[in-house]
Amino acid sequence: MKRIKIFISSVQSEFAEERVMLCHYIRTDVLLGKFFEPFIFEEVPANEFPTSHVYLKEVEMCDIYLGLYGNLYGYEDEEGVSPTEREYDLAASLHKSRLIFIKSIDEDKRHPKETALIRKVERDIVRKTFVDIDGLRTSVYASLIRYLEEKEYIRWKPFDASCDNGATLDDLDDNKMRNFIHMARLKRNFPLPVETSPVALLTHLDLIDDSGRIANAALLLFGKKPQKYFITSEVKCVQFYGNVVEKPMPVYQIYRGDVFELVDQATSFVMSRIDNWVGTRDAGENAAVPTRPELPMDAVKEAIVNAVCHRDYTSNASVQVMLFRNRLEVWNPGTLPYGLTVQKLHGPHKSLPTNPLLADPMYWNGYIEKVGTGTEDIINKCREYGLKTPEFYQEEDFRVVMWRIGEGQDDPKRSKTDPKLIQSDPKEVKELIRLIKGNSSISRAELARRLSLSERQVRKIMDQLRAEKRLIRKGGTTGEWIIIE
């Protein structure tokens, strides 16, 4: 299939980083790279033709004109017109598809001719605004996906962008949207005023389509009852007395609500059930009593935010937060993006959100960062606390483990005083080990059938073996079990 050519137009000096980023992002994205081929002038080899001629020739050949407009108007020819405006005018006269993205920072410093160009564009087409490079990438992604759908190159959307839920504006909470704008302006300099209408806000965030249909992400963010549409978009929180999954459980709580409420409720669950050191008040009536929770709150919240934001919402499973005596585990259904490994999470890595239209508003409200530092922050904050380095696992689900025991104490992976998890006949354990040795890829369902046990009982046996370091999992869903003698 012939790829769709995108001409990226802007004042080069103002958007040098953004131009290169978009070109690389479109080419390397698993979906976009199959359909689009971007063009930027920086990649043109030297030739005898005038620059303006090359620009306009590429506009004629392109399928999509993508314009980045900011505060600078750029070089002006003998008629006082910039190359960017020449390119736009030609694209308009040839009826090219035009996608315009305007940077809304320091608009009072905008060149008068740039302001006039933007006004001309606004009379012709709908444009998007952005504040930073990550917001630009999200908006461009949403616009290109919409282009593919309108041209019927594809007939599906990512979960968060899908609009086939049957919801209407009445299913969204106006107060939640107003509060979102207020907090986003306070935390991230969000460009829209508090009095912005719900439709205008949703349009700006790419959460409503041209037919007025509501995206799934809008329901998860601002829905009155999100679980009415997505039953498993809840967070299950449970506390155990020991270091293994075992009844009785002192607390088991299921939280429901929008994604912001889920994060806040789950974080409160953990912080209210861990130890909290309380010091002595300094001299003075108004002096605050120093406190230090057992786990750094920022790290706990980051782990929960990542689980809620990056989970697979098409799964029938829910996010689980499990507080053991020696550790906190946060599970979410889903897998790491292609090319990202557990090992890479320990260092700088790309930000590749599973649900970009959900991640973008969570960024605006200060819940996440957009530079791939979340897992690094969890590691660093725990180390600063004197805790063992957190661990990440990608098996059937993605799991974060944060240890509650400080450095220099007993290894939290194994405690001699742990209550026993399995009260069953040891022969069942031996038979399970024998079956795994015979077929390292055997499923839990098959083990349950062969042992005449429930899958839950099999999971308990395997969890105990893993806690004792006698069983490990290598690889993800297509991996294998390994018995350690």
C-alpha cells in the first residue's frame, strides 16, 4: 500500500525539536508507521533548486499538510509573505487535508502577521492548541487516527478513543469537568478557562467525535458512574496479616468512581494501613508534629496511577492493590508496550502510554509525568527511604513490588515466621512439581484439571513455591515455569 505523505510546515527555528520528534514518532509508531510517511525539509539533500521551490513542490505531492504555528512569522519574501503562509495557501487551494496545531504560550508576544495567519486558518478549518511537546504528540496521534478512520483505512480505535459506548453528555459530571480545568490550570497552566463548556473541553482533549459521541476515556475521567459502562474499571484493595495470600483478611475493599477517585482512594487505603512514625513536637504551640510513613506516599501513588492509567481496559480483570506484612504489590491487567522491557524501567525510557487520551488529562491534573520517569521515581523514592529496590514483573499481568522492610534487615522475600499458605496434602505439591517438570508451559487450568483442584488452589500452591524461591516464571504469557531444585 502506498503510504500517505505528510508535509510538516512551521518556522524551523521555533519548532526544530517538535519537527524532528513528530517525524521520528510517526515513522516508528507501530500503527502510524504503516500508513504515513512524514516529510521535513531538514532531510532534503543538497540540490540546485531554490528552497521555496522544494517546499511548494512537496506541498503539491503531499496528502496531508500539518502546520505548527506559534509566535514567530518567519522569513518574509519580497511580497512580505512567509514560506509557512505560502505553503498553507497552496495546500488550501489544492484542497489538501490540513491539520493545524497552535502553541498557546506567550501569545501576547506573537508576531502580528502570525496572528493574522492563525485567524485565516481558523476561518477555514478546526485547529488544535498545545502547550508542550507531549501534548502536541498526543493531539497529532488522535488527529491521524481520526484521518485513517474517516478515509476507512482502519475501522477500529484504541480503547480509550473508542466512541461506541452509547453514552451521552448526560452521563458526564459537569462539576468534575470544571474541577478538572481548575486544577489543570493551577498545576500545568492549562490553556482553557474554567467557564469552558463541556463540549469545548471534550473537543480540546479529543474526547468527543464530530457526531457528538463520547470517548471511553471521557467516561473514565468525568463519568457520573464509570462502572456502569466499564464494570472492571475498579480497584480492589486487600490487606493480609502475613506475607502470602491467605485468609482471614483484615480488610478487603473495592473502590469505584472515576480514575482520579480510584487513585486517591487506593492511595489512602495503603497509607492508612502502614506504620507511621510520629516524632515529638518542637517548642511552640503551632509547631507541627513530624511524621514519616513507612512507605513514601509519592512512590505508592505513582505505582497506583501507573496501574490505573496504563492497564488494559478490555480485560475482565481489575487493578489489585495488595498490602502484605513485608511488601506492597500493585497489579494491573496488561503488558508493557512493544520494545519496553522490565529492565528498561530501571533507567530512562520513552513514555509510551497504553491509553494516551486517558494519560493526557491525568498529566494536566498533575497525576503523572510524560517523560517516562514514573518507575524511576518509584525506585529513587524508595531508595531514599532506605528501602530495598522495588521490583517489576511482567507475567500474566504487570506487577510492582515495594518492600516495607529497610536495608540491613531480613530478606523480605522469605520469612521463617510466615504462616503456611497451603494446608493441603503435600502429595499435591509434589505432583504439581512433577507435572511442571514434564511440561514447563502447562497452564494453571490444566494443572487444576490434572490435580482435581480449583484454579485458585493451584495459584496458592504456586504462590507459596515462588515465595520459597522453588518456582520462577520466565517470559510472559507465552513463557514457561522453571522448578528450582
